[in-house]
Amino acid sequence: MYNTLKYFISLPKNKTSGKGEIMVQLTEIRKRAKELGISGTKMKKDELIQSIQKAEGNFPCFKSAQDDCDQSGCYWREDCLSKK
């Protein structure tokens, strides 16, 4: 379901939130957005990821889950559910 996973599977997740959660760096997110034709230089991270999700044909749900998410295979899941 999430095409994002296919692209990002080889990207390094090397930013830590301080609670052991690993997140994708914004530069890598912007790179992917550019490849999809999204001009995200003035977008916040949440908006940029939602734009990527939408461009890939997925529901733009990043950071919209209240407490839980049923999209266990989503690349953004860990970052999405973090409290930061």
C-alpha cells in the first residue's frame, strides 16, 4: 500500500529524537519531494510528508493519528507516532 517504503528502504534513518526513535532527515524528505515534483522548500515537515504521501497515491495522514495507526507497513509510522 505504501509506495514510500519502496523508495526509502535504502535511505539512512540517522536522526534520533532522544527517546531512541529514529527519524528521516528533512534533507532526504525534500529530495524525495523534489523527485515527485513537489516544491517543498517552504513547507513544514508534516506538510511535506503529507504531500509525498498524496503524490504517491496514499492517504496523506502523517501526524493525524490520535493514539494509534493501523498502517503497520508505512515508512513514516515511527516518526508519525512520535510525540515530538
